[in-house]
Amino acid sequence: MPTGKYMAFQTYANQIGETPEPIHVSEYRQRQEKLYSQLDDNSALILCSPKEKIRSNDVHFPYRTNSDLLYLTGWKDPDCVLLAIKKDNVWTTTLFVQESNIELEIWEGRRPGVEGAKKNWAIDEAYPSESISKILSERLKSVSIVYHCVGFNIKVDNLVENSINSRNRARQQIGEGPTQRIDPSLLISEMRLIKSDAEINLMRYSANISSIAHIEAMKNCFTGIGEWQIQAIIEGYFKFLGAKNWAYPSIVGCGENATILHYHENNKICNDGEIILIDAGSEYEGYAADITRSWPINGKFSDSQMKIYNLVLKSQRAAIQKCVVGNQYIEAHIAASKVLAEGLVELGIIHCSAEEALENGELKKYFMHGTGHWLGLDVHDVGIYKPNGEPRVFEPGMVITIEPGLYFGDWRSDLTDLDPKWAGIGIRIEDDILITENGPEVLSSLCPKDIHELESLIGQSN
């Protein structure tokens, strides 16, 4: 009879739900067709993967491809270029990929190769990466506009630039070759902003994995544990539950470190009476989760900690209520800020009216960041917040984080008059919110945040 960790895994698997289906080839084709329909005739679209990065000597950083390339093809391997040529309103999609190489594959892992790319991928043809110079130079002669993001592949950047700047006889006689380069990022970003059902399923699954990881951190913590050990628990559970990686470097800050927004050292011992702030999310099949929870390392909120925590939680719930179709995205920030300002005045931390605190910057001493950001293939996902200068209106399929916080770092020179009972408290509560026709759906709802839930979990496994 299976016991121990296997049984725990089965329990978690039941909580997380069924493994979502990968995005189908037909959806990648639909995305390509939607993008291509917005591009000019006689044009080319070029997207390149980033180069692998050296960490030290001959050791590489873990590889992650260009999110736009991933969005349009699903191809994850390095040394890849997508080329799509539109001629007479007909598109041909080509992928340049690493060739199969038995010797390298023995050392580094299997490659789909050119033949593999031709099977079950949303492309019309595939060629070895080494052939990009010859084929791209030739095919660019037939287009007038190149849609291309620079900075990913210097060789391709130079080929495009040389093709545009060419002053050869063919250019002079028949106008052969492109004369303009346009960055397609904005068009792709607008598409990525609205998630499909398949994307939402992947994001919900990633949020569930992340929620379980946060719960395990709560259950296994104790006074004297190191921030790095809590980080190891969380990131270990990401992998244990099927996520390949984190979506961003985990923030695990205890005590005064919880008052540093993007703290990254994660090397302090957690002392009795301190609050720990954990901002960590997994990446599943390219899609990010982003969850923050704050709680007392010893399992019991002090009176001061409880007051600040409940205030932040109240502000978060007010903000989430504004995440409805037709509202401007900024309304969530306004709602959270109003609750925080009123609460800080009531607690005697701010010594002016809430209205004045919102105007004169007093609130920003303690809440200095926005209330949320788009979420998707990137943790700070793409999409203009103020198109044409006006705050964007929520639409079904958008996913945004809601993450108000309050930070009372007594190490700060601008907080010298801070009452000692608030000193060292840093609270942020963050969830991932899907905009739907039926109101906001909290994708990360599996992760507890009420005080009674947290106190019943903290240290439970010890």
C-alpha cells in the first residue's frame, strides 16, 4: 500500500485537478492567422529565440525562449527563428531549428530537429538554423516591409538591416527588397492580453501548484528556520508537482526584509515574532503564477501585526471587487488605496485625513507600488495599461494580479517617527484574478489568506 510522500502527492494531485491539455496545434494556427491578418501584404514576420546565456565558464543558465515565439508556435528550444512571408495574401510559415545531432544529443538531450519540427507543429516548412542567412536573404527580396523585433539574434538583425539599406541594381531597377522595419510587439501584446480557455486552464493549474507550495511553506516553518530553507520548500514543491521552474526569482523575506519590495538575498534566519513575506509563483508550460502571502513565523499574529494584516486583506478584497468587465483597471488601485488610507488614519499612523493622504503622498510612504499587473506568459505580462492615454477597460479573458501591501521598515530614514509597535512589519497579499462575464475569478483561491486559516496551518508539520 503506497504511503508517505506518494500519498501526499496523490492528495495534492486531487486538489490541483487534472493535468490540463497542452495548447493544440490548431490554436497556434489561429493565433498566427489573427496576427497575419493585421500585417501588410508583401511583408515578412521574423521572431527569434534569445541566445543561451553563460552562467560561468561552460555552464549555462536554464533556457527560456522568447514569449512571443512561444505564443505563436509553442517551440521552446534555443537557436530558433520563425519566418512568415505574406505574398498575394497567402502566408508561408517557416521555422529554422537546431538540426538533429546524435553526438550533442547524447550530452545535452534529444532535439526534435528539422524532421520533428515538420510533424505536429504549426508551421508549413522547417530548415536547419545554419541555413538562415541564405534563405532569409533570398526571401526578403520579395517583401517591402519586415515586422521584426531586434535584439534577440544579431545575425538576423544584421541581415534585415542590410536588406533594408541595400542600394544594389535590383533595388534601383525594380524596387526589390524591403524598405521598412516595424516592431510587431504591440500587435502580439494585444493578442496575448486576452487569454484563451486553454491558456486559462494552464494558468489555473500553475496557480494551484503555487498555492500548494505556499501551504507547504506554512506547514513546515518554525522559529529559527532560514529564509533559504523556506525558498527550497516552495521551489521544491513547484517541481514535485510538475512545474518545470519558477516564474520569477522567489522573494522570501523575514522581519525587516519583508519591508523590501524586491528582496532577493533570502539568507536570514527567521526570528520569533517576525512576519515573513513570500512572493513566489511557478511557471507551468510557459504560464506564470504570482502569489504573495505574509504570516508570522511563530504561527501567531501579534495585535499590531493582525491590525495591519486585516487592513491589507480588506483593501485587497475591495480591489478584487472592482475586477469586473467594463471597469477601468485603475479602479482596483483606487479602491485598495482608499481602504488603506482610511485604515492608516484610524490606526493613528497617518496624521491627516484619508483624502489628504491620497493627495499629498503620505500613503505612498507605506504603500508605494501599484496594486497589480497583467499576468500570462510573463509574470509582468504584456499589454498597454493606458491605450491612447486612457486607462484600459477590463474585458473577459484578462488576467491581473491584485497585490496591495503596507511596509514599515524602521531602517528607513523617512520613517524616524514610526511608532515602534509597527516597526518591521511588512505585509503584502497577492492573488491572480481572471476577468469573466460573471465577475472576478481568483485563480489562486486554493492558497489560504484568512488569519484563522493561516494560524491553523503554520508549523503544523513540526
